[in-house]
Amino acid sequence: MGKIIIAGIGPGSKEDITPAVLEAVREANAIVGYKYYFQFIKLYVKPGCECIDTGMKRERERAEQAFELAEQGKTVVVISSGDAGIYGMAPLIYEMKKAHQSDVEIESLPGISAFQKAASLLGAPIGHDMCIISLSDLMTPWEVIERRIKAAAVGDFVTAVYNPKSHGRYWQLYRLQELFLKNRSADTPVGYVRQAGREEQEIKITTLEKFDPDDVDMFTVILIGNSQSYIADGKIITPRGYCLTPDPSPNGEGSNYSKGQNIMIESFRTISGELRRKDYPLDHLWALLHAIHTTADFDMERILYTDDHAVETLYNKVKDGSLKTIVTDVTMVTSGIRKGALQRLGVEVKCYLSDPRVAELTKSPLSSEGDRGRLLTRTQAGIRLAVEEHPDALFAFGNAPTALMELCDLIRKGKAHPAGIIAAPVGFVHVRESKHMVKPFRNIPKIIVEGRKGGSNLAATLCNAILTFDDAEQLKPGRDL
């Protein structure tokens, strides 16, 4: 009784054929395969070896011939491109052995897959969890394929796409792009390689939104990055996380990240993968990730409002030195703003709640129309003092709606012109109204937690988002922890 060796000959260049496969080809009495692939191994076939080549879609016929030859006592090599176990001949050979109850020995030799070759040409796009999907519906119903596409997109897998197109199959790749855009950011890196490893090789890198399905054919392998993938120096990189974990070397130097920062980075990645939308502008996304991380409340995706470029604008004011003071309504907000970031950027945080002048102000009735005769709250008095000394500060509210309302009144009177406002008071009385009062000030960058929700922790973390915005692009939070 002979033997069948199922061999993956790689994507199409002799350099990518493994030594084990070359040795099997040299020793074979017979070789069976799709006729196009023989050009890659003809130099290694020994004289007198029987070569049986067939056209496309003749896989079952090739397998039958392999068994007939092996049952004659021959060593038969069945060749597939790439790896024979990935959309290749290996599953069919094993199934046929079982169906025929054959005693023929089967051996499978791995090969370099087309997606691996493409990945190496694109950089390092498959550095984390990944999956492979074929868009060919000859053997698999499209409903099943679409279900797998959705699972890959929602699961944040790096995804390799085989058989993306054919003469009669033109729309499926458009549908895949549509499904991914519902679950991934529009700027997710996409790389595709045509004829990987062959003379006609073409390499292209783009984004999910800009990717044009008409630019590929049946000889193309596509790789779609995950939420952490990025493009640098013309390559796609999907980080595994080694740079974020301590170096286990004996000297114990570790990495540049603390344990707390490692946890925060991983948390942000988890949150990012679970967001309903994947195409938020970067500065809104950065504030949103901080808000959800602090509260574990994905309702923030619905209620966190930011003016266009508010976070980036306020960060740039800090960076150029025009924003030097943050004023908070209560000391709990002050406590939550990272001291390391404040020191590094030269920013001061002030809360006037404990200022001795507050007590005096709270004894004086308000004189403004509609409030005449009412007494100031301590937080209102604190904001009034703050505006006298720092009218151009960033004002952050996490507790007292009356303090936010006081600031709005002072802005309208021309006494305050804040660099920005973080409006996140929490509660049931005047909370919603105070946030509505802020929105008409269109020339002031604003971050607002709409509705009743808010809190000192939220106001503080939104301040931290501003102070660390330069870490947003690489999604590496936790600096100054």
C-alpha cells in the first residue's frame, strides 16, 4: 500500500516552499494537482515521476486519482497552493479516506499560506487574534458567510479575506465592507496583495472607508486590521501588547508602563471594541473612553456631548501656555485631576469652596432679576470669586448645577470668558437646565454630560482627557498615574 502526502507549496515563489515539501516532491512517484501550480515545482520533480494535472473545480477528481495511485503502492504528492489545510486539498483527502475506508497512509505537510505571505509584505498586521473568511459561496451558503463576517467584525478580529471576487461574484466584497464599517472605525487599516510572492505581485495599503472593492480580483488576499491596528512608515502594525507588559529580564528593569497604566490601556481597548459606533472623531472618542472607563457606563456613548474639536482645542491651549488654570466647583474634582499631568504641563487647579471669603459672600442676598432676595450657595460664591481672579480658566463642574448656572450668568454679563467648560453636575434639581444654559455659548469649547448623570469623577476624568490628548492617537492612556 502506498502513501499520499498532501503538500502546501506556498503562495507562488520557490523561496516560500518549505524544505519538507521540496523533499517530498523530489521523492514522489506521482504528483497530482491543479495544472497552474506545476510551474512552481517543475524544477524539483525527478525523472519518471508521473504528473497528473487538471483544471479548476476538479478537486474531487484529483483526490480520486491520488487514491488510485497510492493503492498501487506509489508515493503520491497532492499539491495545493499556500497551505493545503486552508481551503486546500487536505480536508477532502481525509474525508475520502474515511468514506472509502482506505488503508492508504496520509501525511500532511504545512505550507506558507497566502495570508501569511501577504501579511509579511504588509508589515505586521496579524499580530493579534485573527480569522480567515472566504467569500466563495460555491460550497457555503451566503447566509452563513455573512453571519461569519458579522462575527469577525463585532469580535474585533484581524480578518483575512480569501476569494474576494470572481467574474460572477462582484457584490459580496461590497457587502463585507458595509458590514465592517458598521462595527469598525472608518480609518481601520486595510492591506491587500495581488499575486503574493509572484512576479505580478502588487501591494496596497488604505483604510476601510477608502478601500475600493473594484481594485481587487480573485488573485488578491485582503487583510483588515482590528481596532488597535495602525499604519506607520507605510506598513500595517497590529500590536500584541508586549510593549505594554513588564520586561521579564533578570535585571527587572521592566517596561516604560506602570501596572496601573497597563490595566488602563487594556481597559480602553476593551471599551473601544464594545462601542456601538466606530467612527467617532479622535478627540470626542478620547473623552468618551475616559468617561466610560471611569463610570463603566456605556450610556455615556449617548449622553456625552463635545463641541467639535473641543478636547483638541483645549489641549492646544494648555500646550501653548494660554490655559494655565482649571477651576473646579468642588474639591473632589480637584482631587481626581492627575497631579503629574498638572506639574508636567504647568497647569494649576483651584477650588474656592474653602476660601474664607466664601462665607461672607453667602451672607449677601442675590440682587439679579429673578433671584432677588435669595442667598448664594457656597459653590456659587466660589465661582464668583474664581471669575474675579481667573476669568479665562477652564471651568470644570462635577457636583453643583447652581455653580454652573452662576458661571453662565457671569458670562452673559461679560465678567467671565472661560477657555472652556466641562459641565457634568449630577442630581435631580436644576441639573438638566444648567447644562442647557451652557450650550448657547458657541464660542466656548464645551464638554457636557447631558441629562441627570454626571459627578466629580466624570469632571475630573474629562480634565485628564484634555491634559493627555497627545496620547490619544496611539490609544495609550494612563500617563502620570
